[in-house]
Amino acid sequence: MSGKKTDPVRLNIYIHDAGIRRQIKTVAAKKEVSISEYCLQAITQQLIKENEMDDERKTTSLKDAVEKAYQFQRKAFKGKVFTVSSADLIRESRKDRNAL
């Protein structure tokens, strides 16, 4: 890297909730940074978290993923078996959605 600064690139964020906008302004002021800098820090932190989650997903084997799914199923459904086909439920849901 040359260490040379480049011109900033604009990213517009539209916030429809005035309360959230006030919270952002308040926290940024408390940290003595601009709203843009605060938002950039928050976005950067989120990207790091998501990248870490992606790394975790990459290292999970298919066998481990299937076992986790079975554990969830046992916990969530407590041994109950559904007689309705999941494929039928999905088709019905899509049909209803497309009818709107």
C-alpha cells in the first residue's frame, strides 16, 4: 500500500425512525466523533462479526451440521412427527404469496 489517502466514497443511509437517528447522534456526540465516523465504525464491526461467522460456517463439517439439526429437531419438536409434507407446505405458501 502506498499510504496515500483516497477521496471518500459516499454511502447514503436513510433512517425512517427519528428516535434511532437521535440515538445515533447522541452516541456519536458522547464518543466525540461525527455521525459518519460512528456509522462507519458500527458497519466495520458488523462486517468483522459476519466474516467471523462465515469462517465458523466454513469450518463446520456436514456431519456436524446434520447433528446440530437433529439436536434442534429433538429439542424443538420433542419427538412429535408431522404428517404434512414440508414440500406441500412450501408449495402452498408460495401459491398463497403469489396470489397476493
